[in-house]
Amino acid sequence: MKSEYAKGSLTLVDAVAMGTGVMIGAGILALTGQIAQLAGPLFPLSFVVGAIVTAFSAYSYIKMSNAFPSAGGVAMILQKAYGPTAIAGGAALLMALSMVISESLVARTFATYLLRGLDVPPEGWIVPTIGVGVIIFAYIVNISGNRSVGWISTVMAVLKVGGIALFGIAALWASGFSFAAKGSAGPQGSIGGFIASVALSILAFKGFTTITNSGAEITEPNRNVGRAIIISIAICVVVYLLVAFAVGASLPLDQIIATKDFALAEAAQPALGQVGFYLTVALALIATVSGVIASIFAVSRMLAMLTEMKLIPHSHFGMSGGVREHTLIYTVLIAGTLTIFFDLSRIASLGAFFYLVMDITIHWGVFRHRKEKVEAKGWILLTAIGLDAVVLVAFSTLKLKNDPTIVFIAAGIMIAVFGFEYFYLRQTSNNGFGHEHAAHGNKDHDR
């Protein structure tokens, strides 16, 4: 891998492939069952509401990325909105963590589908072991360069989008377009449960930020970043709805919840038979691998950008190579650790908390400091903040009842992240290391 960014090395098709690669890998395969558990029989509509919230959220990213295309997209947006501050650095780290969490989520999902296809119970040490293996494979692909990432992402995206869409259509046809997922239990069917489920639906769409994080490497970024985001979200809305209704047509709600970690495979068997079951498992494996590859590609570049902005410290630890090679290794190590120690449900919850807090921070920063510069409409930014806040409150309330530990873990990590940024930036400023950068950042912030 070259030490510099390869400008123009990713086409519009590559960018769309990476965006859909991350979204579909996490959205349908890892989260459908969890969303059904919270939303009840209305779980397909959760994806619709999630898409609406995501559309408002994407507005800030598109406006800022069109004006300031960068290889560290989200980090750049926060730095432009807040300057080189603890808020910018902390929120960017939350985004990076949520992306790493998605890698762990999808890696474990790969393991559960593989084991289900082999008729082995997806439990115990074997799940995290296989998940870590997937992350290591994604690392090998990433160090081979942008062309490999773009080519593999494109091929896998075509296979999985087409294949999963065909699965949805075939399953609906086989079921006679009936809907079996009826009834409710626990929080399902309640308004609070449905709104809380939207937090996971939003998580299923957040892969579009992968595109902003590769902005400087996309051809004609001022046009194509925004176009790639819109196209990716539109594709995923169609695929998600097809599959959600197909799963609901094939399985009753209690079975969807019971098999939530591999619901698509279970839905394929009654609708399409044993052959359909194995084809669905194969599609799941393709989708999850491509999702991990694309996510590692994006988050390693974002961490490199934060390092170059002097918003986080960096140590070579005796390794050769440049910053991006090192952040790629750090990304893989963190993702592997999360894969080992957290199950799918808790990984998804952490990702939702971190992403929503970061998203609100971005919209507020753009509204306060950049909306005139990028010609953004204030009411859209405020609507995005309001929608995120409603979903975050509902999700937090539900988790406090059902799994308060994960809420406290998430809050503790967020406090630690912002506290670390505050003291790190204060120390570098006091030592004289941050003065030149801060002056440059403030000057750039005012442009």
C-alpha cells in the first residue's frame, strides 16, 4: 500500500459498491432479527423509517463532502465544523468506533451463517475465532491496495445485491405474498419498541459514511460523493424491504426472533427448499466478507486523517511503513478484540449509541458554523437532529430496562473518549506541539 492517498483511484461504481457493501452486510444479515425483536410484526416498516431518518442525516454529509471532499470524510466534516477541538476529535473517534463495531458485527455474522450452513451450532469459541479470521482476510485484501478493494467490492456488491434481491422476490412468490410474522411478545408492537428499533435500522444504513471517508480518492469527488451516497441508500431501501417482507412471509415472528443471528437462512429453507437455503448462506458469506473489507478500508483512512490533523496521538511501535498502514493494523486489532468479547446484540447496541451521538454532533456543527458556506437549509439540519434525538432516547430507555449494562458501558466509553481528547489536546497545546496546527485549523475553519 502506498503511503499517500491515491486520488481518483475509486470510480463512482466503486464508491457505490463500498457503500452498499457495508450497509447490506450489516443491515440485512446481522440486524433483521434484532429489529424484529424490538419492532414486532411491523419490523419491515422500521427499515422505511430508518431510511427517512438516514435521508435527513445524509444531507449534512453530502453538502460538506461536495464542498470539502476528503479521504477522512467524517473527521474532515467535524474539523470544518468545530475546528481542532475535543468535540471534533471525540465525535470522530466515536464514528471510527462505530465503524469498527460494524466490522465486528459483520464478522460474527459471517461465522454464524457459515456454521449454520455446516449444520454446526453457532455458539462458543468457534464463532469469534472464525470472525477474527474474516477480519484478518479483510486486512490482507486492504494492504494489497485500492484497486483490489474497489474491484472486489464491486464484484461482491453485484453478486450480493442481485442475489439477495432475487431471494426476496423468490421467497415472496413462494409464500403467495402472505405475511406470517404476526403476533407480539415483550416490547414488540409497542410504540417505544418500534421507535427503538429504528436505531438499529439507522445502523443498517450508516455504511454510506464509508463513501465520505474515501472522498479524496473518488473520481470527481465534488459530484460523485453525493451521487454515490444517494444511489447506495436507494439500492439498500429496495433490498431491505424485499428481504424484510420475504422473511416475514416465510417465518412467524417468534421464529424470526429465535433465529435472529441467521434469520435469512432460516427463511430460505421453508420458502425455497434446501438448495435455496445453501444459496442464501453463500450470499450471506459474500455479503459479510465484502462488508468487512469496505469498512476496514474506510475506518483506517479516517484514523489516519485524525492523526494527520493532530487530533489523536500516533505511535509506530517499531513498525515500518506509513501512518495509514499502522491505522489499518490498529483497526484490525480493535475489531478483532470486540469480535472476541461481545455478542451480536451488544455490538449492535454500542454501534447505535456511538453513531447517533456522533451524527447529532455533526448536524449541530454544520448548522452553527457551516450552513451558509455550504448552502445548507437550516430546517433540514434541525429535523435531522430532532429525529436522531427521538430515536436515541427511545433506544436508551428500552436498553435501560432490558440491558442496562450496555448503556453504562456505552456512556463510559463516550465519556472516556471525549475526556481523552480534551486532555490530549490540552497537553499538546501546553507543550507547544499543537500551536501551529491549531492556528492552521482555526484559519481553515474560518474559510
